[in-house]
Amino acid sequence: MNDEELFHVLALLQVEGVGDVISKKLLAHCGSATFVFKAKTSQLASIDGIGSVLLKNLKDKSVFEKAESEMKFINANTINVSYFLDDNYPERLKHCIDGPVLLFSSGNIDFQNRKTISIVGTRQITSYGTEFCKKLIADLAPLNPIIISGFAYGVDIVAHQAAMEHNLQTVGVLAHGLNQIYPKTHKKYVSKMEENGGFMTDFGVRPIRKENFVKRNRIVAGISEATIVIESADKGGSLITATMANDYNRDVFAVPGRTTDKYSQGCNTLIKTQKANLLSSAADLIYMLNWDIGIASKTRNDKKSIQKQLFVSLDDEEQKIYTYLQKNGKELLDTIALHCDFPIYKISGILLNMELKGVIRPLPGKLFEAI
């Protein structure tokens, strides 16, 4: 997209009443943002959803001054801009009807051929939530996923920190423009995150507004393969994000907790109402998303590929499964669980450990075989 078209897209998004859905209609009908502003009123009036108020707002010349200000900021700060029809725009967001027309980003973000998960939760994270989040990301690290969150207090910043600790790409989705950082106490993490990952937002040079925190959740939910809720009270932004993820047909996972714990109530409700899968370990996520550990580990540059070691030590449960697979060859996970007398939730974790030890390998169709 050239600078002239970017300028007019920025101006279009400044028009009062024009959101992502309406702007996409206008762009599809007129072919470009430049022609939206050149189009005759009669032509625009024929578009579904374009009424007299919006037609009047499209004549507001002040949007060009705002667009000029944003262009100067983008150029002065080397901001990356992704248009929703561009190749560098996140693929999963392209399939969301209300996905942003423009995404502004900083740092080194690469969504190509990568497993991407969003982790959300309460700002009042407990020690239980902290430990679960850290262990989850540590266990997923060999698969080299991208960790998405909202850069807020609580679960968000714990997820970002854990990702950085394991040299994973992590992206903070902001509810404001890249001209500021909120909360200010998190400024100390900015440079480290931008080394491998960075920040993303659909807001230009805008002030912080409460309603924008809910609006940005659609990006968190839509950009990822799955959304994980670590802890949440019975109401909150995390549950809104989970609802959005469900609406986008994304997988949703929730970490269960005691019924008496305030910040487990939201997660327990999601599981109880079948709006989220129960997540007790990384193995649950890997199994439900059908991630191939063997292939994924080869993409990680700073980790050795998972390979069979000499004199691997297997516990009694692992040995039982290994012996069964040696005797029977390729078997489905459900069949292994049945014949080895293990519940599905337990055998997922055992198989994950055995894959990491290099004694079995996953095959397409959720089959496993001994090496």
C-alpha cells in the first residue's frame, strides 16, 4: 500500500461511525480509501449500512488533519503497518469479520508458520495461577509457540515474562497507540520484548480509553489458534475474550480451580458450560490442538531436536505403554488408553513425556508408535 492510500485509510478510520466492518464495506465497494472520499454521495448511499449521518460524517475534513498527524508518527518512529489485505497481515485475523483494517506494530514479529496461543486472565493473579502459567509455557517451549497477551498486570505480564525467559516470541496487544505504554511500570520490559516479538495495536495516536481494552480483546482472541484463561473471577475481560474466541471458532481452554476460590469461578463456569476445554497441563493443549512435537521441535534454533537418548529411564507407566506399542505397532491414543488402563487426561501427559525422551513418535491422525 502506497503512502497516499495509507493516508486515506487512516483518514477513513477517523470518521465518526466508521468501524472495521463499515470501512471494509466502503473499501470493497469503492476499491480504495482514496476513492471513498472521491465517490459521489449517491454512490455511497447505495451501500448497505451507509445512512445519512455517516454520509455527512464522511464530508468532515478534520479527519485529514488527524491522518496527517498519524502519518508523521508512523514515519518518525518506524512503525510497521499491516493492511488487512496484505500478505504480512496475520492470517487468522483475516477471517474475523471485525478484524482491524490496519494493524500497527513495533519490534520483530513473525507469524509465518508458527503455533500461536493467547494467554489471558485476571490482573489479581494468585500464586497458583503464576506457577501454572510459568510451567505451562516452560513445557510448551520446545514447540516454539508465539505467546500473545495484553501486557496488563497479572496473568498477562507473567505470560510475557515466562515467554521471554524461554526465548519465545511474545506479542503484547495494546489498547492504545504505540505512542505510549500502559501501565507505565511495564516500560522496563519493552526493549526485551521487541527483540523477539513486540507490540501490536489497531489504535493510532489515540488517548487511553476504557472501552478500548474490551475492543482490543478481539485481536487477542482472533489472532491465535487457541485462547487460554488461567484465572478469572465470575466477570471480567478474560471471559469476554473467551466468548470472542468461541465466536471465531477458536479453541478455548480454562484452568480449573477450587469452587471456593474467587479467581477460579470464571474458569470453572467456562468448563461447566462447555465453553472451554479443561486445561490441566501442556499435554492437554498439545493433544486437543493435535500439535506434532517431533516436527515442531525441529523449528527451534536454540533447542536441540528431541531425539532418542541411550539408556533412557522409563517409569512403570511409561514402560507399560512402550511395551504395548512395541508389540502392537501404531496405535490410536484412545486405544492405548483403553488397553493400558489409563484415563485419557493422564495418558496425554505420559505420552508427552515419552515423546520428549525420544522413545515414541506421534503420527498423523493421533497415532503413536515406539521408536
